[in-house]
Amino acid sequence: MKLLVPIMSVFLMVSGFRAPEPDEEVTIIIEVEQPVAEFVDELERTFPRLEVVARYDTLLNAAAVKGPVNELEKAARMETVRNQHAVTQYQTLATDEIPYSTHTLRNEMQTSYTGKGVKVGVIDTGVDYTHPDLTKNYQGGYDTVDFDDDPMETEGEGATIHGTHVAGVIAADGEMKGMAPDADLYAYRALGPGGMGTSVQVIAALEEAVEDGMDVINLSLGNDVNGPDWPTTHAVNKAVEMGAVVVAAAGNSGPDAWTVGSPATSSLAVTVGASSMKTEVPALKIPGEKQSINIQTLSGSVPWSLKKKYPVVYAGTGEKEMTDARGHIVLFERGGLPFFEKALKAYQAGAEAVLIYNHEEGSFSGGLNGSRIPIPAASLTKKEGLWLKEKAVEQNQWVETVMLPEDEQVAPFSSRGPVTTNWEVKPDLLAPGVAVWSTIPGGYTSLQGTSMAAPHIAGAAALLKEAHPDWTPKEIKSALVSTADVMEGKGESFLPTEQGAGVFNMKEALQPPLLFHQEDMVIGKVEGRLERKNLALTLENRTDEAVEVRFQQPERKQGETWELPLPFRLEGNETKEVSIGLGLNGSFLDDGVQEGYVSFQAGGVPYHVPYMYVNQKSTYEWVSGFEFTQRWPAGEKAEYRFHLSDPVDGIVIDLYRAGTMMWAATLVELGEQEAGMVEGEVSVKNQDLAGMYTAVVEIVHGGEKASYAFPVYIEGNR
């Protein structure tokens, strides 16, 4: 079926994106059914005001097209158009912290493999290939920001360091040693000044990397789209199918669930979350209070290293004048001014440090846009910020910075799964991502983020490719996942959607005695009260010796009944698919994500296969991807469509005028609807509805109501 998605709605599907004006120039990616060159020729003849800024014919059959929204609307109705996608923003995923080095990890691995002869592509902010630790291994690349052969880091205004840091973790060979110090290093600059870029540049960089024959591709970048259907995710899947191991950072939006973003939502990529080593972390204490607050610095901040006690002053969102904050820590609420402007304002007023607490529940990660100020800036949850405001500001208490011991754990900022729509467990595994020491232009520094975790795995993949040149991306991913060590928290394990299969174990992955392949272990969503799931797990004995395989029942949970294989013998070099049954009674299960591990022993070695499913409903949004477009010529008929994650009893769509939020019209009233795509058409003729609106989609289910708001632009009648 040909999808006619409105240009305005393509942008509305991006969380938080405003609706563009009809004559505003934007860029979208248009997928087509005919050869791209033919489509471009026809497009340029028919719509001379539109500019084709990129063509894709390797991973996607598409073109990135720039021009006025009203012209793009017309082009989108060409017969060959199959789909359109918003050009989403991608950014680096790192913050500053205290050093940890890959030196230690390489020593622990005790391997002679160095990645020699393996081609690794870094899609990032570019690489300082003149750095003495990188110049020997650098072999070339491409810049999809400036479209030339020089993928150097941005210099001057908006200068970046991220890609050079990532490259050092993978393949530094000098004063510091990366994971694969003899790998052939290629750089693809897809993120420009300030570490920002678009899906146009990222997909173009992926195409360049695949065409250059990369064995491994690292993507330490991401956005907040938690779904498997974005064009960058499709491009990643295609790159893997064409033979490249693609490693993607999970994101820095933890610790909430459903925060893994594209392209880490790719089924075929190796998605990496961040773990922290045993260390000491800075925390804030108030005399007489048992509670302490761990410090999470913003990206681009100097480390938090205050040595004295300081009073705290509250400055709201920072929009009011600040005259004197000398000798104080300034506490801001998120919102109003950008993070950097808050921090700069506090610094200019003489502050010692800056704290910004969230204006909604949960934590957040943010950055200072590549600009540096001499005082540290950190983020807090809303709960932490309000507590500090009450105990320190209102009671005039001074706070001190203390260093607290911290066990190995999933980093709080590391994004969690699962993924909507396909209900897969992500991340796949963890790697060190806190306080990682590596190369930057002109020297070295420590950064933290899943951006730092991913290149550990990219380097590991290079070692595996050198050790096993005939292994496919699937086998390399399986080796990493099968040998990972499940991380134990304080008294209990971290969840699969927090850590996947666990922390990677390079020494074991190089010569794994057994691989498990879990593609057929996706359980999905439980809709009914009584359901049975038939799953399959493939076991591959990589040794010459037979082993006995014994499965263990997962932790008993009311409403779950597992049917696991009886003990059996797996011969040397034998591959066997085993059947696993799962009976579910939703009446006895809590709603939401249910997860755990299916564990077994083979030859006495323990293995843990992560699983998850959603019972009935969870905290993801029920309504997503709302689209509203007028037929050409605009003004008479309009089409709407959106995705419904669960069945509902009724739906009402109302229009409210932007700004005043005064009710304007009821567009749609629907009865019972099944999960899936909901679409239809309405008449807007003679309703005088030209302008900007908020469309509120209200759903009713089981007597409960929920509302979702989306910006909408309506053209006047013609």
C-alpha cells in the first residue's frame, strides 16, 4: 500500500518538534519504489524549488529533499513515493568525569589479538587524525557535513572532541592503547559543530562506511525515538545484512524504562549500555541528614571537585537577574533558559557550582553545547532538587561534597529498554562507560556516557574479527552476548532491560565454548488472559567435546508456567534448536513489563538468556505518530492517522487553538478500535480553521480516559 504521510505530520511524529510554517524550508527523507536516479530527475523537472541534498541507494532506496513545506507536500504525492521520514536530530552521548583507561582492560584480557587488518569505521563528530596516538592507524574516511574527504573534528566555534575520544577507545596506539590498537581506523564525520547532526548525514555516513568495506561500524550517537521503524534504524539493519558489525550506544536517558533511542533500537545492531567500575563518586551531604545526592555532571562540564562546604541559593529557571552568587552553589529548575545560559549566568555572578533539577519526574541528561565554563554543572531529579531546596535553601544549611564508594553497576544515565512495537530486550550488553580516559584533540581527557561504552564493544568486535575472520556479524554478536556476565546489584540482579545479557567478557568471547542464538525468544505482548508462547533457542557447541545441557526453571512467578527441555547431550560441534514453552495467565500477572532470565548450564558453565514481555499495558504511550494532512488543493478534505498500541472503547479528537487553548472543533468521534493503525478522513470545508492548533486525542478504555496532544497546522480554504 502506498503511504501518503503529510509533511507537516512527518515532523509532528518527532517528540517535541514544532509544526513548520507552509513556506518554511525543511528537509525530509523520501523513500521511493523506482530507482533513486529516475526519481531525482523527475523531481527536479517537476519541482524546481526543491533541492536534493542526498541520495541513498545502498542501505535505503531514498533521497533527502529540502524545500518549502507546501512544495514538499506536492512532491510527496508523486506516484512512486512509498514513505517519508522526518530528519531527526542526533547528538553525541557523553559527559565529563574521573578517569578510567582501556589499559587496564587490555591487561585483564591477556590476548595477543590487536585488531590487525580489521577495518573499523567511526561515525561521529570526526577524528583528529593528527593525534600521535591515532595517526598511525588512520586510513581515511569522509565528511557528510561538509561533503569532502576531510573528516577532521570541528575546530573553532562549536569545536568537538567526541569522535577523537571514541576513536581512541577503539584503536589508540601510543601513550594510551585502545581495545584494538592495530585496527585500520576510518572516520566518517556526520555530526558537526556542537556535536549535532541529522539523519540525512548519519545515513549518508553509513552508506559511505558500507561502500568502503568496514568490518565494524561504531555509532556513539542517538535520539529519543524508541521504536524500530526509523530510517536510520532500517539503514543499520541493512548494513548488518551486508556484512558489517554495527555497534550502537543505547543512549543517556536513563534510568527510566523505554528510553533506548534509534538507531540503538535496531534488532541486528549490538546495542551497548554503560556500566561503572567500582569507584568513588561525588555526592552532596547536609549536616544532620541521612540522605545524600549523587552528582551527575552535564556534558561539557568540568569535574565536580568541590573541597569546602557552601550555601545554596535558589534561582528559579534563571530568567530573573542574578547579581551576586559569590561563594554559593546555585540551584536552578529546568526550563526557561538553556543549560549553558543558566551556568554562565551563575558563573558571572561568582557561583562555585550549578545544580539543575528536573521539572518533571525522573532524571535527565543534558549538555553545555560544547562551551566550557570553569565551574561544574550537574543535573538532579525533581525529587532531589525539591529536597535540596527545602533542606538547604529554606533552612539555610550548607552542603558539602563527599566521596562515596560505589560498586560496579549499571550507570544511572544509561538508557533502558525495552523497545516498543517489536518488544525486544535492549540493550544487548554493557561495557565500561563511566570516567573513560581517551584521546582528544591536543591531548587526553575523561568522558562518560554510552558513547564511551559502545567503542569498547566495537574494539572487541575487531578483535573477534581478527581471531575469526570467517565469522558473520550474527556470530560476533552471539559471542559477545553469550559470554557476558550478568551483573549482580545489591542483593539482586539488575533487570534484562537494564543490562541485557550483562557485562561483556572479552577473554571468554574470543574462544566461546558455546553460543546461544536468541532471535526466536521474543515473547511480545500478552493481550489475552490465557496465552501460550512457543519459543526456540539455538545452541551451538563450539568445542570438539560433548557437553550435557541442563535448564533451570526461572524464578517462580504467579501466572507463568515454563516448559523447558529435559537434560540432553550436545555433541561436539553440534548445533541444536530446543523448544521452550511459556504459558501465561494474565489474571495473575501484574500489568506491564515482565522480565528475567532463562538459565542453563552446558558442561558446568552457566548461561543466561534475557527475556521480557508486556502484560496487557505498560508505561509507553498508547497513541503515537499522529498525522493530519489536507488533500490537495488544501481546504476541503483532511486525512488523519495514528498508531494505537492497544484496543480502546472509544476515541475523540478535538482541536484547540494554539496559545489560547480555546476549544475550536471536534474532528473525530470513534467507537471501539483495535490496536494498530487508525485512519480516516474528515471535512474541514467552510469551518474557518486556518492556523495553528493542538489536536487532543482522548482515548477511553475500561472506563478510564487518557489524552495525548499534538501540534497541527491547517491551511485556509482555497
